[in-house]
Amino acid sequence: MRALISVYDKTGLDEFARGLADLGWELVASGKTAAHLAELGLDVELVETVTASPEMLGGRVKTLHPRIHAAILARRDHEEDVATLEEFEIEPFDLVCVNLYPFTEVASKRGVTEAEAVEMIDVGGPSMLRGAAKNFAFCAAVCRPERYAQVLDEIRVTGEIPLETRRALAAETFATTAAYEAAIATWFAEGEPFPPTVVLSLEKVLDLSYGENPHQRAAYYADSGARRHLLSRVEQVHGKELSFNNLNDLSAARLLAREFALPACVIVKHANPCGVGIGATVEEAYDKALASDPTSAYGGVVVLNREVDGPVGAKLAEQFVEVLLAPGFSGDALAALRRKQNTRILVDHERRVDEPGGRHYKRVIGGLLVQDADSEIDERDGWTLACGAPDERTWGDLVFAWRVCKHVSSNAIVLAKDLGTIGIGAGQMSRVDAVRIAVEKAEAYGHDVAGSALASDAFFPFPDGPRIALDAGVIAIVQPGGSKRDQDVVDAAEKAGATMVFTGRRHFRH
């Protein structure tokens, strides 16, 4: 049996190569891989010996040779293929072990030059892997160190690599080379916002017990090569495994929490915020967020952007929380929270999450809708004051409500007071209904709507929605503007002695 080995990442290689040699396999290797194996004291044949040709162009050409690829691609049950090998005295390979140059890691570094990135485009490696994967009936393609132990164990037990394993390795190989070239294609197309072809490359992070419902299978994938993703640098210190719905809600909560630098708490249920608060302390922020809608908060996902101390931990332990994420937890807080067996406690070691790649994808029948991520954090600079004279407290509530509103399903209405939400109307077909729900929720939980601010993710086409809020005591409204009847809406606010602000930007989230 004969193995061809050419790897950039030598993790686990020593044990793998030594294991193959101990099982009687002949080893053929290129360049630095051969030198590494020779240092281990293993007998290894150089690729140059097989090809009778030296490496060329500084190593760019070493395995691109008929004697290498014929040895990989030959079909042992085809007389013509076997005859060709015999004619040219070519010994076939039974295993090809290759991993690729780290293109993504190098290309994503700050300050890397184009020439440096291009040199990390592997040509020979993918060719050998694809050849072995195509010929999986006779040759095993091994492209990941995580497979080394399994392959060795199967050879030890059965004397060969079973066909089912070779087929699985082939599938893994084609996925790996496809992802590799997708990353390269994306890098070349960086200057073009929406190129003719978009190739997504994702790597599995977690198998999930099920999807949104128990009859749906599910897994969590992250963008290949992403510097950050939903669970990067997140450590689970307690609780059950994360579910599909947990992760969906956690993503929504983390993206909203990144809007605020002050101590903040976000509570999300079914991908919508049901309570958000900021304060001088994280305890104050949590109190505001929970008070917004304690019924909806039951079984929600809670994200805080400051460490949780004992008193806050004790308060959280009194609630049913599905997932709790914070930058840290004191010993007292963890002791209290761990008494809740089902609460998944996560430590966020990074305290931020980005929308990778600056693109947002929505699945539709047979394709994807692709758009820029709506990730900019809005400030009041550039907003237009249509009427009223808000003080700084009111301005603060307007900005706060507007930032929260961006993360609420459309049609979206957010009522805020003293930097905390007091009523949220989400996902309604009618904006009037969204206003009515927000006001009714506020009143149902004892919040005084008088003096509050309202944010609407899109313009009000008529003054009917604002009138409901103004009659309830809202004193300031922030909305994009742009309706033919903007003046009617402004007149209604002015008549009530309220403030109206136009942002000039809409934040639909369907």
C-alpha cells in the first residue's frame, strides 16, 4: 500500500505517518513534508524521485505531473488503466493526504499584500485531492487531520480503508476544495458589491437536537474563515445544549446589545426584543428590561454587556431564563444561577458580534435574497426636527427607541421612557395595530405612557397611528418620514404639543 503526503498544516502528521509506516505502507512526500518525515526517522520517497523532475518555480510546480496524477486516478478494475501503469512503471497511490495553503487566514490579515495573498492560492493540493476523491473506489482522499486516527484504526482492524469511509472522505474533500475556492473567488470579487455568482462557504459548528420544531433536523454553521460569528469566543459554563431557537434568539439579542456602550440589557423572545434597558449599572438596565414586559420575558434570552454580580445573579435566578449571556459572572452570581438546571449560561469573551461579510441573506424558493446588512449604529446627527423642542432627556429616549426599533419585526413600534422600553408592537400587518399593541402593553404592565417617546421603523402614511400614541401621552415621535401625508402627521403632533423627528432612513426587518 502506498500513500502520498503533502501537507501545510502538520498537526497530527507525526502519529499518522508513523502509524502508516508501522502498518507497512510506503510513504511518498513532497518538499518540506518529506524533510519533516525524514527527521522523524521514517523512510520516505521524494516526489522528485517519482517524477524524475525537480521542483520548479520556487515550489509552485512539484506535484503537477502525469506520474503523480496517473498514480492517483488509475482505476484498478480497468485493464487499460492497469496496462498504462505497467507500461510507464507507475506505482498507484492508495491514499492521498493533503491539506491546503491557508489562503483565508493570510488574505484576511491586515496589511497583507495582493502578492502575498496570491502565493497562498494552492494549485497542486486541490488537484491531487480532487483526483483521489474522484477515484474513491480505489484511493482515499484525506484532507483533515481530524480524520487521521479514524483512518489508522480502520486499517488496523480491517487491513484497508472501507469503501464507505472512502466515499465519506471524498464528499468531505470536495466540500473542502469547494469552500477553499469559494473563499478565493470572494476575495477576488471584493470590489464588486453583487458579483454575477455568489458562492457561500459554511463550516459546521454544532449539531442541534432539532430545528424550529422537533420534526426538523438542524445544525449551526458559521461562515468559513469568519473572524467572528455567533458563538466565537463564547463559553458555555452551565445548562443544556443550545437549541436552534436559542441560537436564533441569541443572535437577535447580541445584535441589539451592540447598539449600546452604556450598561445594557436585552431580553428577546421569538427573535423580537420584549424588553431593553440601559442604565448607570447593569442591574438598573436589567430591571428596566424586565419591567417592560415580564410576561413575554418568561423563557427568554437575556444578554447583558457588563459582568453579572451577586445581586443581579440572584434576580436573574428568580426568572425562567432560557439563555443568559454576559462578559462574566461573579462566583456568587454563578452559584445562584446554577441552581436553575435548564438555564444555559454563556460567557462572552469578546463582547461584540458582527454581521459577517457585511451581507444579509434571506432564503426564498430556490434561491437567496442578498442585501447589505443593516448594521450601522444610528446617531441623531442629520435627523430633521419637524416640530417641537425636545430636551436632552427626550432626545435620549428618541435615539434609544430608534435603535431598538431597528431590531423589531416590521411593522414595528417601540415606546421608551427613561432609556427603557415600556411597550413594543412587533410584526403587525397594520402600523396602527402595532401602535395600539405597544400602548396597550405599556398600560397593562403599569407603565405611565405620559412623557414617553415612540419610534416607528417606517413612515406613518396617515396620522391615525400617531394620534393613538399622542392621546395616550406620548410626547415625541421619531420616524423615517417620506410619506405624501407627512405634513398631516406633523400637524397632528404639533397640535398635541409633541415633537416629531424625521430620520430619513427606514429600518424594515421582515
